[in-house]
Amino acid sequence: MEDQRIWAFEESLWTGDEEHYRESIDEACLMVLPKPPFVISGPQAIDAVSATPRWSSIELSERHVSRPQEGLIVVAYTAHATKQGTEDYVAHCSSTYRRLEHDRWKVVQHQQTPRIDVKS
């Protein structure tokens, strides 16, 4: 999968509907999110995130892509998400995709760490 498609796919996970999310997350997925229960997996991860309201816009910066082996892609980035009626959300994130078959990829790992202001 080329980089442009990777980033469009990652953005769609933040803004897409529940059906798209369920189709995109692997049943073996592991997630680390910044709210209880923090570490979730499989169907629990799919249910927890697909039930949350979607973001209306997302900006991904500090983008990095790694392809450690055929059929495996790892991305890391900073997300700035917005939606009406809530505070903006900024987090450092990573996701890992595995190819199931030609042109069919699913997320097998996702992590979010909210931005922390570090004073030097």
C-alpha cells in the first residue's frame, strides 16, 4: 500500500462510520487507549471504539511509515482531532496493518498517548 493510501485509511479510522471501522479492525487487534480499561483486544476493541462518536476532522502530522516485512506496515504520527462541542484532542499514535490478501489490509495494533506538555 502506498503512503497516500495509508494516510487516507488512517484518517478514515478517526472520521468514518461504525461499519467502516468494524470492517477495518482485525479481530486479533490490540489497542492501548488513554481511558479505562486502557488495554483492550479483539472484539472488545472493535466494540469500544466503534461505539464512540466519530471526529468531524482529523489532521495527522509528524508522519512516519515503516515496512519491516512484506505484508506489514507500521505508522506513527501526531493526531489533532476536532468535533463540535468538545475540546480538541491531540495524541501521539501508532498503528500496525497486516495484509490479508491482495489490496485488503486490517489494523492489528493501535496506540494513543495524549500529548503531555513537558517543561524543560
